Amino acid sequence: EQNKPPSRKVGEIDNRASSFYIAMWWAEAVARSLPAFKPLASALKAGEAAIVAELVSECQGSPVDLGGYWLPDEKKCVEAMRPSKTFNALIDEPVMMSALDPPGSKTVDSIYAALDANLRIVRRKLGGKPLTLAEKIVYGHLDDAEGSPAPERGVSYLKLRPDRVAMQDATAQMAILQFISSGLPKTAVPTTIHCDHLIAAESGDVEDLLNARKENAEVYDFLSSCGDKFGMGYWKPGAGIIHQTVLENYAFPGGLMIGTDSHTPNAGGLGMCAVGVGGADAVDVMASLPWELKAPKVIGVNLSGRLSHWTSPKDIILKVADILTVSGGTGAIIEYFGEGVDTMSATGMATICNMGAEIGATTSVFALSERQLEYLRETGRGEVAKLAEMNRANLVPDAGCEYDRVVDIDLDQLAPHINGPYTPDLCTPVSQLKQRAAAEGWPVEISSALIGSCTNSSYEDMAKCANLTQQALKAGLTYKVPFYVTPGSRAVQVNIEKDGFVEVFETAGATVLAKACGPCIGQWKRQMPPGVKNTIVTSYNRNFAKRNDGNPDTHAFVTSPELVTMLAFAGRLDFNPYEDTLSTPDGGSFKFEVPAGCPAIPPSGWDIDDSIFQPPKPAEEAARVQIKVDPSSKRLQLLEPFKKWSGEDYVGCPVLIKALGKCTTDHISMAGPWLKFRGHLTNISENCLIGAVNAETGKTNAVANVFTGEIGKVPEVAAQYRDVAKKPWVVVGDKNYGEGSSREHAALEPRFLGGVAVIVRSFARIHETNLKKQGMLPLTF
């Protein structure tokens, strides 16, 4: 009443309004490094006038009764505060899965609420049975928990509601072409496109990226315009590998995501149930249809002891692959638990989950841990971390839960390993590598060494390899063989450049490649003619014949990025860096030391470059976007529906090919140079089964037409059966048919060329689903 409030006059900004300005300026400053804060900073700035009015003119000037001066009444004080409703509404907004998602997207709050509600129903139906983490996430995303029967692992078929979809550019083309056919105006869940598969490695980051933009302009323009049209986020060429980008921006504990790439489980490093699928499954979710999955079994991996000395997270999954083999995880989720979990970073957990694809697992997952929360906070998702902590009970396995199988690994005893060649489950301790290489006749001279890929391309991986490289440089050593470095994302590149790692690599003789899949998927313009027997070592995930460079005589070994780096200085596979020394130019000897001080996030903060992301357009702008596909295009082709089944049995079908031994999706639909045709069904079908070995002759891409007796290429003979003989045909194969990639082209191509069934001993999970989705009968004997 006397116009004497503490320090200010009535009508002037007081301490509460000052706090608003501190919040607004802080959000603006942080938004320069972390895009997650941009929407909040913009909203606070836009609401400035309304908020100040609520905190000053609508609050000050009227007397209030606080119930006393020295001992005020708490309730009366709360009532007297009269906070700004506008300010509180902005800062208390529900937490988005990602600040990059379009407005109105599902929130983490709503996901955790639905998870809890569904689990209450499921627990009641299961009689209070303790649940694994995998079960909690999967059952927590049931479309109709009350109306569904009690789930049974390995038996029930579940209808689920995933939270989001991620697609890489090679598989996104066909998925989006199918989505266009639906006629829907936008995707039902947040969906992103990541341009990482079409960039070929040859000269280095800048030149390779420029070439890719030129060669793939038609496809990139198509994907970009589809992102604008259908409300999908678009990560431009050079933004990074899909799985590292997802980890940095979208993954969160307890979420359910599907992705059109087999290494989608990488997000399990942050406690997300992330499953690789074919494009047709992704389209179902984008179109708001439930996603069907057979209730997975759950394999527990108990990690006792501690990761220490030279042993890395990669060694864990290499050992698990040795134990379970390439098909041992089929139909199961791998769940890691035990004291050893707390000794590794979130990116280390992601490495393990990523390569779970190599054992056929549906996905892999880690329970909520402080290292996951730390990673969320450091990458600008502190509110997600806070919510996860509040919902911890649903983000860890129940005490006493039972697994279908438990694998025990003592980290105190686990030694460094290397897997290969030709299969990711052929495991050798490094201490025994020299002897085994000699006995098997593997080439010991290394021709190239490569680090990166979606499995091992984080800041932490790069930091460790830069540390080892710096050690060798100080001793006067440089790489003895071509050494290629692939940062996982633009953010990783920005930060390793800032911290000097790129300069260290290049000083030692490395070539830094574009932030893309590159050699890992065969996108490598390597100067190595076919037929030359040689060895490469990589930190990748797969090493099938011809996988990296198209040469069937390349012996590819996968291991930790640290071991790859050290072997690059030796140039030989029979060098054991944990025991052996290297000669230095001054006549001395040098031995590597365990890299120390290599955090998961740079100490100076996580810097980003948001220019490489194209956000979804508002609905009114999206409606005006036109999607055009040139009918004469060699890269893109609108889809026509397949002919309906006549209703009659298939009788007397010729066997197109009986595939001998391992027949992966690389054998059925090769990647590498064929990636350019992934959006054109007619053209991509020209590679159908050309890598499969004909059991009758031992040759590839040569089969007999049973009606004419003439020998022809596999796709040509298939087309002859379809167009001339008018006869549907079948394929016969062996075990784990279709292991490897999630590419649905391996199912689309046989259907397009007139196939009706694939008859094998057993299927890989994703490929079996893809065949069903495309109308092919997956039969076993």
C-alpha cells in the first residue's frame, strides 16, 4: 500500500520476473549447442510480454495476508504467489521423445503412462509373475492389453503400437513408395529418413559426399520432398549413420521403435526396444496399423566382474556370437544384466546391442543405468532422463524374473577377441590368432584397416583410437596399411575435429571418410581386383564373402576399433599388441598402453550442427508439396499391385535354384553398386539370387531352364518362367535362410519375378516376415 516492496516499486519487474529473464536467456544460450532447447527458447521469447504482464501488473499492488511476518502460513503464501500460467505451461510442457519431432507427437509422459497401465493388466493376467525388462517394454506397448489373451513367450502373436519409425535411404525408397499407395496425408507416428547408405567411399569425406549428392540427386530430392509431404524428419547426406543419429537424438529408455535396417537394435544401448523390420512393417506403423510380432523368448546375458584393461564392449558381443552362433538368437530378445553393466558407457552398450543382429536376435536391450541417464543429459535430453528415473520400476527387470536361457560371461576373465573370416560367429582370442591364422592359411599381411560403421563410430570409440594413434606417433610410427576412419555422425565429426582427433588420424596417414555406411555395406570403390587373396580388419559387424568390397577372396575380420588401430601400425594379423612390441625408427621398441581418459561425451560439451536436419513442414505447407516420379527414371518406380492369388493350388512348380549352404540377404539381393536401384523394383530385380550358390553346379548366377534346358542367369530364367512358361516357381535353401540385412527387396524381387514359395530348413526372422508381407510362402522342412 505504501509502494515499498523489497528492492522494487509496484509495477516494476521484481525478482520473480527476473527469474523469467534468466530462464529465457539461458534457454537461448543453450539452444546454440543443443537443438532440443530451441523450441523452448523460441516459445519463451514469443511469450515474453504475456509472462511479464502476469508476473507484474496482474500480481503486484494488492495486499495479501501471509498469516504473519516471522512465521507465515505456508498455505497462504502459496496462494499469494500467483505464478504466471503462461510461463509454467511452457516450462512444464510434457516431454517430447525428441525436440525434433513434429508438434502434437506422442510424448514420453504418455508413453510411460500407457506402459504402466498395460503392465498392470498384463501382470494381473499372468498372476503377478515377475517380468523381464524385454517383456515390460514389449507388453507395455500392446495395442489392446485388456482385450488380448495373456502373452506367452515364443507362442503368442502380439499386436503392438511402436512409438516411432526410422528408415535409412536405401530401404526408405521402397517403404515410402508403398506408403504413397496408401493415400494417407501424413505418418501416424514420428518417422525419420536418414541418408547414409548411398554414399560410396573412395577419396575421403568431402569429395565422396559431393559425388554422392550428384549421383543420387534424384533419390535425395524424392526423399526430401516425401519428408516435407508426409511429416517425416529428413537427415541429409552427411548427417551420419542412422543408428548413431538415433542414439544421439531419438532413443530413450522403455521406448519401442522399428527401423528398416537390421542394426536398429543399436538403440538398446539406451534401454529402448528397437527392432529391425522390412519396409512393409514400417508402412503398417506409419499408417496407424498395429505391428504384429511373435512374443519373443528372452535370453539373459549375465555380465559378472568388470570391463578392464584391454577388454572392450565389442569383445562381449564377439563372445556372445561365439556362444549363440548366427542363428542362436532367432526369435529372442537378448537382455543384458549383472554387475558388469555398470562398468560400460551407453555407447558401449549400443555396440553390443547393434551386433546382436549377427546372432539373429529380435533385438537386444540393457536396463536403465546411470550411464544411460548421463548420456541423455549430455546430449540435451535431461528432461527425458528425469522422467526415466521417475519410472525406473518399469525400466528394469523384476527381481526373480526368469529367462529362457542364461549365458554367463565373466568380464574379469574375458580377453580381447577377433571374429572371422566369412562369418561373424567364428571367434578367436587374440592370444591364439597367430597360431590359428597359420593353421587355417589365412593371409597374415593386412591390406586395409577400417574403423567406424554403425557399430563402433561414437565419440568414445574415436577418442580411444586417437589416443592409441597419438602413442604411436610419439614413438615415430605411422600406419603401415591404408587406414580408414568413419565418424558415426556429423555431431561426432564436429566434436572429434574440435578435440584434435582428426588431425591425429591424418598425421598418421589415415583417410577420414564420409559419415555414412560406406565399406561396411559394400559401398567401397576399392582398388582391389577380384580373386586377390587378402585380409582386412574392421570394427564393423558383418564379414560375409564379398560383403565389403565384392571380392570373394577378401578375408574380413571384425573386432574392436582399438585392436584395428593397433594392427594398422603392425600391418600383420599375427601381431599381438597386448604382448608384442613394434620397432621404432630410432632402433628402440614400442608397446601400446591402454588408452585412458576417453569419455563417452567430450568434456567441453556436445557440439552439434543442426544444418544437416530438415524438420517436417507444418500441415498447411505439406499439403502443397507435390511428389513426382519420372516414368523414365532408372532409380525410382511407382508400384503396381501384385496379381491376386487365383485360389488354386500351385502344382508342378519348377525349382528356380537350390541354394547351397549359407544364403544371406546379400546373396539374395546384393548391396554395393545395386543400392542405386533400391527404389526401382524392375531394375533391382536383375540382381535376384545372383549371389546364391547353385547346389547342382557349385556356380553362382547360372541355372538351367527346366523347360528349354538352356543355362541362364538366375533373374533371366525366373522371368522366363513368369512370362513365357507362365509357371510359378520356388526356391529351395538350407538353414537360417535370409540372415543379415532387413532389406525387403530380398522378398519383393522373387515375388515380382513370379516366385510363390521359398522352402528351407529354417529362416532368419526378418526375412521370413518380409516374405509373408510380400505374398511369398515361407515353408520349412
